[in-house]
Amino acid sequence: MTITIFTNGQIYTMDQMFPLVQSVVVTNGRIIDMGTTSDMLLQWGRHDVKVIDLQERTVIPGLIESHVHIAGVAMSFLNLDVTGVQSKKELLEKIKERANSLQPGEWLLGRGWDENLFIDSSIPSIEELDLVAPHCPIYIPRICGHAFLVNSKALEICHVHPNTTVPEGGTIVLDERTGKPTGLLLESASELINKYIPEKSYSELKKAVHQAIKFAMEKGLTSVHTNDPAFLNGFFQTYQIYDELINEEQLGLRCNLLIDYMYMKELRETGMYAGFGNDHLQIGAIKIFADGALGRRTALLSSPYHDDPSTVGDAMFDQETLYSIIQEARMLAMPIAVHTIGDQALENVLDILDQFPAVAYRDRIIHAQVLRKELIPRLKKPSRIVDIQPRFVVGDFPWVQDRLGESRMQLSYAWKTLLSSGVICAGGSDAPVEPIDPLLGIHAAVTRRAPGETHSGWNPTEKLSIDEAIKLFTIGGSYATNEENSKGTITRGKFADMTVLSKNIFEFKNPDEILSTEVVQTVIGGKVTYEKAGATY
């Protein structure tokens, strides 16, 4: 029996019985004891025991990312990343630079533009895209993944024209004057393009996912709940890549795989189910989209958008189709994980969910950004959990206030209200939509403002305490996958998953100090899977 003792730390366990200890004893990947350094060394110290001196650094339970696209993060290592671009001109310059490195006909792929960051909020026209990349097809999703820029070359290759039949829930945006495509596609219209984009090789995808997993652990993450089949060419290949990286190559990160609803047939054929796998790789919930996003006004609201009364957004499916999808998931005894940003989308999903009995694993409501008072009690069920993304406050404010109007803002991004109402919540980033850095999510939850801003926060009554924010990314994340008895706190019998920080974030007088806090060490199952260069132990 190999024993490791992590000593001389400020270990915040999140366990009410022993909230703060100095040392943790680990064997076979689990915590078997904890207490003062002197007691643990006295009881367990032997010549063959490994001792890691934490040097009085702060330790918290291993951070859990409840909603991410690891393969989407991986694509940033392969494709053009335009996240944070500040103007249309800068975006076009980056596209031109990449296009000049490509051969004629070679696809220019990327992600990350956000017109709300642009000086004039104007996105490139198809003519401008054609000018900077006349020889290669362009396909660049918006930061949210719900809107897409394409040029004429892409439309030509994909046989898309104004009269093309668009998949349900999608739109080819046309010029009102000419009736021709503007180069902007919304929601499922992207399917018209995706099927023509050449698949990256298996080795390319696996290498990129490997990089993303390492990157996640550098950010202190010990577990992720990731939704990737759309990036990795389907369910079978997604599972194969993760099986090789996690089980065979033992990278360390614990991964729970959310499977898109269109792959339920494959799931049935393999005999897999929610919870299938082991402590490091498991099948999770069935992923469904109920609506779009607020950025392009495709999130489904119960009343029109404040800045565009002509629309309430878009439902991805009519109620009958959505019912059928959820029914099929229930026939497999599978929980669902549903993207619901608008309040009407949330109501539509709850109306259907209420008709089905719960299954062994919790159903997940992802985002729940716009609420109504009467919907909150319907979320407060032991069989349901809300996956929230605190960092969305940074990405969406102040422009989202124009979308929703003052009256709706009181119950939008209302994390404190949800927690105070007894709703179980977990924290995530939805990376690559927002950075895969839980400390940035914790900062956003506590301050409700972007780094560098000095105001009191957007709707400051919804701020969380540092303790509440960390629990979102620890205890909350464990509840999302029914693993609260093995993760989320530093407790005897649970996995020895810990994140070691450079500063004591519980003692900050100014929460902006979170931004200068670094992950020094990531520990998964008692093994150090990441250590900051230069750190000494």
C-alpha cells in the first residue's frame, strides 16, 4: 500500500465536520486521514511514505468544470482564434493573414468573434469576407457558437443559396435589399456547411484534445463535464479518443461525456448508459438545445426582445419534437442536459420534464440565464441541477441589458437568487465560449464585473460570497454527476482531488486579488498531474 502525505498546508476541505486541516493522507487514490501535520506524520510517517510539503499554501477541493467543450478548446490549437478581437477591421486582418497561408480551396476555420466588442458593433459583409479570402472557403463561428460567418466560396462549395431549405431552427440571413446571403448563418443553418468541411485526421484531433486536457489541468481542474461529439466527428470517435487518452494513456483528468441527442442510437448499440465507465471516464447525460443565444437574439423569450420587438427568439424544436427526444432519452433511462437560455425555453423544457419520472441521475438545465419568478420553484427538485456560467456576466454585459430591458434584468443571471431558493447549482465556463479558467468564473461570481472594471457589479444583489462561488466549482460540480459521495469536498473516503493555489483566496479584502492567484499544483487521485514551473516542494 503506497501512502502519500500532503503536509503543512492551509487545506480548506468544504467539509463542515473538519473545515480546515493541515495535512491529508492518501492511498489508492482516496483520502484515508487528515488533521494536523504533526498528528499525520506521527500516525502515518514511515521511511517508505512519500511526503509532499505544501509550504503553507492554500488547498481547496479539486475544481470541477460542469459544462465545457474540451474538444472546442482543442480546436483553438488547430484553427484561427479570434476571441477578444476589438473591431471588424481587426477581424478581417486576422482572416486575411490566415488566408494568405492557405492553398486555394483549403478551408479557413476559426472561432470567437463577438460584434459586441467591436467599436461599431458591425460584422463583416460577405463582400468584405470575399475580398480578404477570395481563394478559400471561410467558416468562423461566433464566440457563442450560435452564429457563423461564411463567404461566397463556402456557400458555393456547400450549394447554399437563398432558396435552400434550412434545418429546423436555423436561418440564412438575407440582405433585405438584394435578397442575397449576407454571409451570416444562425443556429442549425450551420449544418448546411459542416457536412462539407473536410474532417481532420484522427491523430490531429487526438493530439489537440490531449493539449486541451493538459491545459485544463493547468487551470486547476480535476474533473470536467464535456460535450464533444459535434467537434470530434460523432459519438464513437469521441469515446475512442477519450478512452485512449484517459484510460490507456492515463492523463489523469476525470471526464464525464455529455452525448448529443442524435447519437442515442449509437449509445443504445454500444450498451452504454449514464454512469457507464470508471472513476476517470464516464458517460453522462443526453445533450439537447432548446433555444439559441442572446447575442443574436435567438434565445427564446416569453415576450419580445426590448431592442427588437419583432422577435422573441427561436425554439430549436416544436414541443412535440422536443417531447419525443426526451421520451427517447427516458426509454434509455438517461438524464438530459438541456441548453435553455431564454425563460420561454426553460418553461417549455420544464413542461415536458414534469411529465416524466426522474431517473437515477439528475437532469441538467444548462445556463438558465433569463428566469421568471414562477419558474424557480420548478427547478428546486433533488432530481434537477442548474449548470450556470458566472463568467457570462463578463461576456454579456452591458449589451445584454438592451436585449432584455430593465424589468427582466432583475431575474437574469440571477445566481444568488437560485442558490437562496434552494436550487442545486454547478459552475462552468462553456469554454470555448468563455475561458476554461475556474478562477475567472469564481471572480465573476463574486464581483459581477470584468477584470479591470471598478464599478460595484452588474446587478450587485446577485453577487456570491467567495465560499458560495468555490462551492459551485466543487460541491456543485459533484452533484451534477451524482458523485457528491466521492468528490466535491476533501473528506475521508473521497477521491484525493485537490487544487493548490498560490494565495489564500478566503482572506482577500479585494476580490480582484483572485485574478493574480495562480494554480501551483493540481492533484487527481493523490497524483500530481500539474505543477507550476519553478514550484518547489
